[in-house]
Amino acid sequence: MIIKEHTVKTKSRHKIRLGEPLAIGGQATAYPATDLSTGTFGIVKLFHDQFVTSATEQRIDYLVSERLNDACKCIVSPDHIISDGKIMGHFCRRAKGASLDELLQKGLPLTQRIQASIALTHVANEFENRDIAHGDYRADNVLAHKTGSVIEVHIIDMDNFAAPSAPPPDCIGDLLYLAPELRISMNTGSPILPDILSDRFAMGAMLHEIILLKHPASGHDDTPERFDETMSAGVWVHDPVRANTHTMAGGAPAEILNSPYMKLFRRSFPLDKIERPPADALNKGR
Ligand SMILES: Nc1ncnc2c1ncn2[C@@H]1O[C@H](COP(=O)(O)OP(=O)(O)OP(=O)(O)O)[C@@H](O)[C@H]1O
Ligand SMILES: [Mg+2]
């Protein structure tokens, strides 16, 4: 419901003012936005025409009804749906800070990287408890804000989620974080969806980047084929107990890890997806 230029109305009848486009993604355009009914600053994403479908509408309705924001303050999920037959999208609250990816590149102390990883495992746990796969875990979809020595993180971009009672997502995730079973299906063209077990693989890969400052395939990725092979091998190639782990991989050596992290990475990348530990195993020391 565009009621005047740069203003849209949600199904719940909130009037939202849009700013200039912030980012044009594969599925939607993101705008800074203000909910004029409550004064809340947020982000509106309006889907590109080919994604304006009843399946997309059902998916957004599902997310709004799950009220994930109330369940965990580190999750930013849509609060309102925008749908008038022509435009379709959602409004969610705005998270502070820059992408975690950017902060990692600039340099973030280990203590803050550990704080961020613990918060992210709580997020993963919240999703798992509801049988929702985020479907696009990567440091680019985490916004991080520093207050003194404390770092606050928010996971954003729920548009690729998968859940048993919602229509399936259009993508299977980001190439850098795909679990082996998703990778095989992509390469063979057979249908598959992300699930909480493929999310465990992606979360393991993201935590590896946060803690060790390198991707789990780093140093074993000189060609796309080698990268694919490494990611499909079912092993943690940086495991200090493996021979030949000291390559030109960059980042920190895996020897710096304490036992819970060592266990987490050792168990995150197997081919048998059932073996991948829930992310909160890190917090429980399982
Ligand atoms: N809740 C939010 N708070 C603050 N900034 C946000 C929020 N949601 C999105 N953004 C900003 O907008 C950018 C794009 O959003 P998002 O990650 O959801 O979509 P995308 O990855 O560009 O695209 P798509 O999902 O369409 O492929 C983010 O990188 C971030 O800078
Ligand atoms: Mg994104």
C-alpha cells in the first residue's frame, strides 16, 4: 500500500517512511525506514518482482507470527509485513553497528570475538528449538556494535530461512558455507533444502572465521574445485592432530583453541549431518 512516495503501509496498518535505498540484494532492496506509528527506526526490505508471490507472503507471515525478536534480543526478524498485491516486503527494527565481517577485517580482540561467538551460539539454539534454519549464516549477516569492551551482536537477513511449516526458500545458502549435502545437490541439480543440521555446518564455519580469523577451507582452497573438495571432505583440515595442517592458511593457529572450541570444530564438519553438534554444545562444554 504505497500511500504517497516513499511511504508504505503494513498489513497491521502502521505507516512507514522509507529513506533512500541502502542495499540492493539478490531478492530484495533494503531501505532505512521509520515506523511513523511508533517512531521506531528500522529497515524495510521490498522484494524484487519475481519474488512477489503468495509463497513469499506466507513466509513473511510465518516469521512475523514466530515473534523471534521477543525470544532472543540478538535476533532481528520482521515485525510487520507489507503486502498490497503489487509490493511485498517487511519491516524490522534497526540493529546498531557494522557487519561483523567488516569488524573482523579491521581487527577485533579475541575476547570480543569470543563474546560474539557465544552470543551467536545462543541465537542458533533459539532457532533450533523452533526447528527453524536461518539458511544464510555468515559474518555479513551479523551486525556488531561495541560499547567499551563489550560487543553486542544481532543476526539479520532471515529471508532464506527454512521451516517445516513454511514454504521453502528460493536459495540453499551462500557457497562459502554450504554443508556437503547441499553442495552435492547443487552440483548434481537434485532438490534439497537447508535445515538445522546444514545450519550447524554453516555456524561452525562462521565461528571458525570469528575465532581463528580464517575460513575452515583456508589454505586448501587454491582452486574452486579444491575448495569444493575441502568443504566436502567431512573433516576439519586445521585440526592440530592432523598431519600437514601448517599451510599458508593465515589467521591464528588452531593450537590457540581451548578444549570446547577444539571439540566444536572437530565435530562441526562431518558428512553425517547427525554428528554435527548443536551450537550450544560450546556453552555446555559437551
Ligand atoms: N535490521 C537491520 N538493521 C540494520 N541494518 C540492516 C538491517 N537489515 C539489513 N540491514 C542493512 O542492509 C543490508 C542488506 O540487508 P540484508 O542482509 O537483509 O539483505 P541482502 O543480503 O543484501 O540481500 P538479499 O537477502 O536480498 O539477498 C545489510 O547488509 C545491512 O547493512
Ligand atoms: Mg545479507
